Amino acid sequence: MIAPSPLDIASGSAELPKAPVTPTPVPSATGCPDSGLVVDMGPVEAALGHRAVGLTLTNCGSKPTRVHGYPSVQAIDENGDALPVKVNPGSSYFDNDKGPEEVMLAPGKTMRSLLVWVSTPTGGDLIEGDALEIAPAPGLEVRTFPLEGSDVRLLDEFNMTGWRTLSPE
């Protein structure tokens, strides 16, 4: 099985770039990063020792932005230092990963990803994390989200789905 490709987010035409684009973002005066993409995290949900959180990616910019790939996620400790928690693109207890969906994300539109981890001693060696640093893609603006609650903070490894739009119901 071939592993999913790394995150590839670029502005401009729908043509694929020759190499992944990972600009260093600079927040603008409007609060929207220069990339035009902002990530957010919902509440942590729990079921049978598993934890899941919905991630959203919104185009807060003024032009369509091509999105294709997976979020960038890093667990950190109370000092803001990175923790050695493995991140796996793919399916989990909560969701089947269909892979990332390539989309020209229009201004104001949103895509979603699901981030899941096991929070029980039977899941492996657990690490206590204090927060998650999440970005739309490697090299883009990172936002820090605190992990609150004793069992929510216990992590073994992450599984996440690719960025996808929701199907209309």
C-alpha cells in the first residue's frame, strides 16, 4: 500500500506544482494569515478509550486556494516542547480515511479532517500532552490548542484523515 502523499497546499491555478509549496506565513492585519488558510479545532469526543477531534480548514483569504493533503499536527508539553507522538495519515476507530480531496477552496469555504488517538494504557506507551500545535500544512501558520481533562491528555499516536469537503446531505 502506498502511503498518502505529503500535504500540498498552494495558491493560484489548479495545476499541481512540481514540488510541494510550504511558504512561511506572516499574519496580516486582518488576522487571516498570508496563506489565506486558518485551521480550527472542535471539542474532544470520547468512545471506548479513543479520543477524536474535528479539525476545520477555512479559506479566510480573498482568492481560491488549492488544498490537497493532511493537516500538520504536533503534541507539545507544558513548556511548549515537541513530544515524540507519531502522526499517521489514515483510518481510525472513528472514521475511514478516503485520502485527501483536491479542491480549489473558495473564500469562506471550509474543509474537514478528523484527528484520533488512543487514551488507554492498552493502546501503547502513553505520553501526557498539554496542547496540540496544528497547521493546515507543514510550513504554514501554526495554532496552539490546549488539551484539557486528565484522560484527554494521554496520547500514544495520532491517526488523521485527509482534508475533505463534506458531502451535501
